[in-house]
Amino acid sequence: MAIDLVSRRALLKSLGMGAVAGSVFRVIPLEAAAYAHSVIDAEKADAGGYMPKFFDAHAYKTLQALCETIFPADADSGGAVEAGAPEFIDLVTSENVGFQEKLGGGLKGLDANCTSKYGKVYLECAAGQQKEILDLIAYRKNAEVDAGLAQSVEFFSLLRNLTADGFFTSKIGIKYLGYKGNTFVPEFPGCPPVPGLEA
């Protein structure tokens, strides 16, 4: 059991260690992402739901809302929340001090900015107010104009990338991409003949 715990912790720590081939947006190693999704799925099956490991209840609800804004459900696929991106991000963050600082601080900063501008936290803002604040932090050019937005822009950039990794490495995301790998092919007929080059 101790070996399993050590290997689990090492693998989860690798989630934020840097890019390797196979990561969707060069944030999460593919093998570690698949493992994270399996840990989350097992917890949901055993405990009847996922319990956040790092974020408190308010921050986790804000995270869910932001993930759904980044990748909403549509007619072709479920969104980031259905794909488990918030759980994925929480689990990754629980094992990565750098993510804890950037994401934890970023969510607090988002609420502070909303409170300063609108008198209420992000989740209590009207849809138009939420869009307005996200439009400020979603573009790097805004930080070039107002240096005070730099940390918020970096936070949202990381969150967007982690949401993409969480979505596209999930079962829903893989299905959305139409990935057909890792399947048995009974025969491989080769390439079709090219007209005029037949032997």
C-alpha cells in the first residue's frame, strides 16, 4: 500500500512538472492526466461524489463556473464540468504548490476585483458583469495596457490551459475529438491504389 501511495503521489506531482509529448496544451503529461481521471472516477464510484482536495466550497463553485464558461456544453458534447475538468484541476492543484499559489490566489483576486468593481463576488455578479471582468483578464494585451492586470491574466491563462487539458484528456473530450486509437483492427488493407500508378 505504501508503494501505491508513493507512486500515486509521484505521478500526481508530475502533473504540473512540465511538458511532455502528448499533453494537449503542454501543461499536463498524458499518462498523469489519464491517472488523475481514473482516481477521480474511482472516488466518484466509491464515495458517491468527488470531495475537493484543495479548494474550499466557494472557490470550488467559482472554479466550476469558470470551467463551464471556458468549455460550455453544446449540441455535440458535454462541457468541462460534465467532463470532470474542475475535479481534475482541483486534484492537480492539491499536489502542486505553484498551482496552489496561482489558482488559489487568482480566484481570490477575481472575487476581490469583482467586489471592488461591482460590490459582490464573481458568482453573485450578473452575467454581463462576469463577462466584462473575464474580458479584462482573458487577453494578454490588457496586461500590457494595465500592469495591474498581469497576475489576473496569468491566472486565467493557466486556468484555461488546465481546463483544456482536463477536458480533452477525459472520456468526453476524447470522444469529442473522434480519437479512434487503441482499438483492434481485424485487417489493414493498405492505401488505395493511385490512378495511373497501378502495377
